[in-house]
Amino acid sequence: MIIISVLYYGKAVTTDMHKKFMKLTSLIAIILLSSAIAGQNMPAYAAYSNPPSFGSGKLLKYADGLTINGNTIDISKFSQQIPVPQILPIGKSSTITLKIFDNEGPATIKSVSLYMNMQGTDLSNIGDTSISYPMNHHLYLVDPHNLLGNVIAEYKIEQPFVYVTFHITPTGKMDLSNLVVSAMDDHRSATSSLIINAIQFS
């Protein structure tokens, strides 16, 4: 069974609800990524017994949790560095797709976020530019440097996964940046993964 959502367009908002949502997702991402200090070979998981997964789940493992412009990347660990950074051309549409598994089913995934414009190895810094997608709601963008341009999100369920795709048309240059991806389910159990030197807008 395949379910495809309508498209959701990004817009910058500053409502109290958005601020609370961003603080929650950012805090969870920081807490989870801090575990990566112990080593890059740890699987990406959360405290709840059945958290979402980008490939390191207890029931199912896979090595294509992230796809950028058709290039698949293994993000099953808390922290990993890809051999070739992905270039998102300014003024052209690029896609970032996350493949997410949850033991209780793909419909349990409730929000997905991307954090970027961060350099270095300080895991407490998840950047000042982000895209948050509460499923079936409008996108929330934090884009103080006007880097992201037009953003559209969509998801589809292909059992046992949910695929979340962000269509981004960058409008500004972003130096080589780490990327943090995060997913949260209906138990507020979350998984995050850090990809070092992942993307660049040029």
C-alpha cells in the first residue's frame, strides 16, 4: 500500500507553537548527538524501546537512509562522514530524502527535521538554519541568511518505510556544512544522525 501526501510549502514563522516545536526538536537532537562523542560506530537510536531508525533498527537494518540528488548515503550511525560532499546548486531544485523505519509502523512518524549551516565537530551546535516538517502540517523554516529559498516537502509510505523528501532550491551560498537529520514518532521518541561535511550550496 502506498500513501502519498499533498505537498507542503515552507514558510518562515515565529509563532509560539513554532518556537516550542523547534526548541523541543533541537533539544532532542542535541541530547542524542552528544552520545556520538563516545565514537562514530554507535548505532543511531533513542531511549524508547521502539524508536524510529535511519537504518540501525533492531528488527531491520539498511544502508540507504539518506538520498541526496540520487546519491544514497548510510546514516545508520550517530555520526559519520561521507567521502564526497553533496553539492546543491544555487537556483536549481535539489532533493533530500530520508528513509525511516519504526517498529510500530511508518504511520507513527510525526515529524522530521534537517539542521544545517554548521561547521566543526562541536556536537552541541546544530546550526542556525533548519527545516522542520510536522507531518501533514506546514513546513517551518529557520533561515536567517536566506539560504534555503523555495522548500517543498512530501512523504510517502511504502511498507515498512516512510520516505520524506525535501525539495530545496537554494538562493544563497552555504559553505561546506555538517547535516543533522532527526525524526520523531508519536511517543516523542526521536532519532538523530550527524553527517559530517555533508552538503554545500554553490
